[in-house]
Amino acid sequence: MSNYFLNRNRKTSFGMFFLVVLFSLMTMPVMGVHAQTQSQGNMSSQTSSVLKLANTNVPIDIPLHKAYENGNEIYFIATDVSDKNTASLLTNQSGFKVNYAPILSPTPESAKGQVFVFANGISGNGSLGFQNEVLNAKPGDKNYSPLLQLNLVKWNDNVNISEIKSVGQLNQSLQNNELTVNKTDIVVNHPVIKWNGGSLMIREDKNITDETPYGGGQVIDLDTEKMIVTMVAHRGWGPDGSTVYYIVTDAAPKMPADMMGVPFVEADSQLVGKGAVDLFQFTNGINGSGPMGFQAGIGAANPTDENYNPMWLIQFIEWKDPSQARVLQTLGDIATMQGSGAIEIMPAMDGKHVVNCPFFDEETVQKHQNKDSGL
């Protein structure tokens, strides 16, 4: 991205501005039902414009998967994976499209956890038709990460097979030579939604409209009997101006994570400069449906692009003269405006703001839109 944007490495402290603006705007309704801009009040250069997008916020039903962590049930969603065959397997298994994201494969050790998938043994609802997966950590644990290295577990012949519900139990069986563990180079994005003693924040206001505030939680409903979580899908743009939707599952640092109602995950920050892709959000200019109360954001990759990564490094765009702001929809638009000196790009939270935002195309969102949403 250095060919597009200049002076990206300049250290800029933008944390306090983010705190004040985001806190106030997350509690305010956003504008919008039509894809157009219009002036408010008179037509002087000091009036603001409003970008109104249809279906700004869409309730989307995502299948839950059950696993075990430290002997307890834990529930996650499968959104992205570095291996194409595994992406197809998970998609066919759940009926929900899982993104192929090869850029996840070189995720550093400090930014990933472990998931153990059983290739034989007790029949069950695991990915390969056997017992449920085992995770090494849950949100709130220092070593938790939604990005998990996939380990294949296979029971040896002529041993007593039992259900494994913790890494400790797995290690004991490994020491007893009852099974083998094959560590693969496959990395999956399995954000945990519900765990022993907690879950993602559930919104109090479940009526999702184009005016729904960005904060207050990302989960609308959580049903572990039907194995469905309903989340808010936010509308934005891909690098070429195409429509994308994204959910928010976790973030770093803690302040913006708390404001969005998602877990703070320390491991997310380990992806700065190591895989996280730019997501541009606007701090002034045209009012709209973005998280800061201005126009919708622009991601540097579509979910079908080779450089797509659900882990996004947030960059702020600020108009030097907000009265001259116009709608930007593509990376090319951003480069043009930066080249002309009209905007400044600043790394959010001193370049440490990373958000897990799996992207979905319009077809996926329409197919899985919650039937009770009324949109």
C-alpha cells in the first residue's frame, strides 16, 4: 500500500480525539436510507452533506459451532481460513460462505491460538464428523486469539477412546501414546461468541435500522439451541467501490473494543505490520453511517482478493477543509485526494488499532439476512 499513500509511517497521536468523537457518535443515530448526498440547511460552503446508504445495517444469521475449552462448552463462528479446501469444507458443512484468506497462513505465533480437530474416534458434530473441536483459550485469557492454527488429532489403534474436552486431557492422552497430533500450516478465523462465564455483548435495542447506532454491542440474538447468532452487518466499500458488509468480533486496544461491545484481544495488536490490512474510516467531512459518524469506510481488499485479511489496521482520513469533502469510494479516490493535499491519513490509536472484521459480499448477507429484521 505504500505506492498509494504517502507519509504513512509518521507517528500521530490520535487516541484522545478518537475517544471523544467515537464515544459521542456511537450513541447517536446515523443518517441514511438512499445512496445519494444532499445538503442540509442552506447551500453555503459551511453546510454539511449527508451520505444516505440503503441497508446500512443488516441483521445477519451466522451458524454457531460448539467446541470445548478447559472442560467447558464454547461457541464460535467460522468466517475465514487460509486453506481453500478447508474453506470449501466448512462452507458446505454449515451452508454459510467461509472466506478463503491465504494471507492468514503466515500469522505469527504471538498472534494465534490452537484448535484441535479430530480425524477419527467418537462420531459427532466436529468439522470432520467426529467429536467437537478443542480450543486452547477463551476471550479474557491472555493467550486467546480468534486466529487458530489447525491441529489434526488421530487416535491410535487398539486404545480406549474417550471424549476430549481440554488441552490438558489431550496432552495426557498424547503422553500415554493413545493419539497423535499433526500441526498443520492452516490458520482459521474462529471468533468465539459465547464461553464459560461470558459472551459478546448483546444489544438491548434489537430493532436494527439504517439509523441504528454503531455502538452498544454487535450481537442481536444468541441461540445455542438453534446454533445461530444474529449479528449486525455494517455496510462499507471495497477497494474498487464494490459494496461489502462486515461484522465486528474483537479488537485492540481495549478502549475502542469496549466501545464497540466486543472483547479486547491483545493478540490482535501483534498483526500490525504482520498481515493486518488497511481499513480507512473518516473522522470528518460528509455525515453518514461510518463508525465515527461520517461516510462509510473503505477496505483495502475484497473478501475474494488474495490480500484479504479479516484483521484490519484502522487508518483515519481527515479532510483538511471539511466543507470541501466529497464521497470517496475507492482506493484510487483516496490516493487522488491525498495527492492533491485535500486529506490527511493518520494511523488510529498510534498505529495500534486492529479490528477483527470478517467481510461478506452482498449475496451472502441477503441469503442469511435475519427473517425477522423487517428490512
